[in-house]
Amino acid sequence: MTSSSSPSQDTKRLAHDYPEGLRADALMEEDVAWSHEIDGERDGDQFDRSERAALRRVAGLSTELEDVTEVEYRQLRLERVVLVGVWTTGTAQDADNSLAELAALAETAGALVLDGVIQRRDKPDAATYIGSGKALELRDIVLETGADTVICDGELSPGQLIQLEDVVKVKVIDRTALILDIFAQHAKSREGKAQVALAQMQYMLPRLRGWGQSLSRQMGGGRGGLATRGPGETKIETDRRRIREKMAKMRREIAEMKTGREIKRQERRRNKVPSVAIAGYTNAGKSSLLNRLTGAGVLVENALFATLDPTVRRAETPSGRLYTLADTVGFVRHLPHHLVEAFRSTMEEVGDSDLILHVVDGSHPVPEEQLAAVREVIRDVGATDVPEIVVINKADAADPLVLQRLLRTEKHSIAVSARTGQGIEQLLALIDEELPRPSVEVEALVPYTRGKLVARAHTEGEVISEEHTAEGTLIKVRVHEELAADLAPYAPVPTV
């Protein structure tokens, strides 16, 4: 497939196709202000909402002076960005959806999207990503819109970043840097901040720029004054060395924090508490589902990567079995490998779980792409053997035909709505059915002085029947082998 020389064929101005502009609502449901009366029951207490909204711009309030010729220009505004994508494979709709998702990411990061263009090519240009001719056209678009940043829908090499910036004369960033910026804004826990910092340094290391020979250093040459030992480290070499040292320190800290989480996991395994992990695409409604199932009070916001730090909550099945429910970081297509590596310890919650609730946005134009992107990351963290339930969320806003298609293609799936509560009871019943059950069935007459065994039977096993008699509690349960051995001495004596 070759590239045409006609700008009308090669470059698609998305702003013409979408009169209201390319905005984050291209992928999201309608953005309604959160209120306790309307959303409190659905989303819980929302403990983090006031903190997230503590510094927010108010539209329409401008203090910029009109005459900037006599005073300092002091305009304070969001970054104004133009989006650029390269369409190499798939349909035109696929390319549009990818750029619309980039717009959602840009707005989540706090930018104002002014325009978006897609370039049709066999592969990205090795020098300027979109080719020298289209780079000049992009410069005209930047001048026309007054943008101060260009965001490319892909990961650019250091050379592509430099050469494209030389042409368009404004800052250029790629999809990876944008996602890292969002993660840096939303990370709150010590571990989350450390993981983001490590990913940022991994991304930054090959992209450091030097300032030429003026910053090189000449080492001392001895008493004769001759520099016989050659030039020393340049400034960029020093920066790279310091970054590597910081990365090594950050990895040690993350390893120490991973140990603490592993101890908690071992405690849950020792107590035979089943675990369920919620995984899925960003903004698919994972946190809303967690709040609906457990009342966790986790922040829910109509934005990509609104919640970043994992949350583990205790939950109970309709039959009374206890289990843990863990909300993990959201995924996105082309998730930067820096993040996958840095967040591997967090994503291990998925690999160590007994069941995965794979949440997908039923109102998305192409939910199958979300499923494929998430499963790719699940495969990277080695969790392909964990049983999976596909939870099609936002069923109240989804196209019925899309729901039918997903339910037909995904054999182990259920349609729910965390907003309205539709399908939640059926989901709880399905979780109860899919969680691993204890393997040994025992009957015991436990004296009242050994009430702890009865309590363990309720928390670690599945009680089939229970009766209080004069001698003690006659209980019939399905438990694991360790507890079965503790209950064996109290097996009732059969009557002749």
C-alpha cells in the first residue's frame, strides 16, 4: 500500500469530520458532574474526589492583558495540542478510534486538543515519523491553531523527536510520554510514585540531549600541564550515570515494597482466602464495579487512568464465603513496556488471583480491541492460566447488538451496569460458582470450648449444615485438608 502525494488523500483532518472537535468524550459516556445525591449510592463515599478537584481551572476567568507590547506576557493556560497519527494497518475507523483515544489521554493530562491529523503510510518515517512534506504541513497547522505542543500516536525514537521538533518549532511528545505524565499526576502511594519514577527514567535515559562540546570536561594532566589523560565526562554522560544510579536505587526500593505485599499475599493464602482480581481497559468501570460490589469508596471519574494505585477489599459471596477483591491499574492499547516492567509487581495481583473479572466497556465502539489489549498484558505477566469472567460493563448505555455479539463470542461473560446495578446479583452468583471450593467434606461435633474451629470453618470453608446440640456444634462443612485434619478428632461416633 503506497502513499499518495495528494494531501486530501494522505492527511485526514479529523476536525472537519467531527465539528465539535476531537475531545475525550469521543470514547467516554456523557460527562455529568458528580453529586452525592445522584452518585453516592452507586460510587460510595469517594474519599479522593475533593483532593483530586483541589486545583481545577475555572473556564471563562481570564486575567490576560490585551496590550502585551508594554508589559510582560503572562498568559496562564492549558497546553494547546495538535494530535498526529500514522495509519499503517486496519481500517480508517480503527485509525480514528486510536486518535480519539489519544485525545482522551491528552485531556486527562490537562491539555486542550485543537486539531488532529492522520497520515496514511506503509510505515512511520524513520526521520520525522510522518515524512518531511507532511511535517511542513503540520507546521502550518500548528501556526494556524496557535498550538504549543504536538502529540504523536506512537512511540518515537530520540532522532524522530528531535527532527520533528526542528520542523514544527514546538514541543513534540509521543504517546508513551503522555501516559507517563498521566501516571505521574495520579500516583499517590509511595510504591505507585516509585514505579512511575522508574518508568519515567527508563524512558528518559536514551532521550537525553547534550549541549555540545562546550560542556565537556578536561581532566587534569599532571604537573607539566599537558592533558595527557584525555577528555573527561561530558555533562550528558554525567546525567546518564546519575539516572542509572537513581534507577538502581528505585528498583531496590520497589523490591522492598514488593516483599511487604508478598507477605500479605502469603497471609491470605495461609488463611485459604480466595482472591479475585478486577482487570480491564482504562475507563471501563473497574472502580465503579469495585464500589458496587464492596462499597470501597474508591475514586470514580470519567477519565482515563483516574485511579492508579491498586485497592484490595474484603467481600462476601451470597453463600457467605469470604474472598478478597483487588482493583488493578487500567490497561490501554500499546501500553508502554516501561510501565509493564515497572508495574509488574503490582500486576502480580492478577497472576496470583484465583479468578479474574475482565471488565470491558460495552458502550465502546470496538470493545473487542479492548479485550485483545488487556489479554496481551495479562499474557505478559503470566496469568493466562487464571480463570476469567468477562464482565461487559455499562450495559445500560451499550448498543444491544454489540452486547449480543459480545455475549455470543465470549462464552464465559455477563452484562452488568455498575451505574444502575443491573446484573450485579447474577455476577455475585457467578463469582460464588467460579471460586475454587475446598476439596474435603467432613462432619464434626465440635465442643463449645473449641469455638475457634467453628469460626475457621465459616471463614475458610463452606458450611453445608450446622446444628447446636447439648454436646456441642454439629457441623457439616467442605474445607481444605489442613482444617479437615483439625476437625477429624471430633467426628461424631456412628450409632449402632
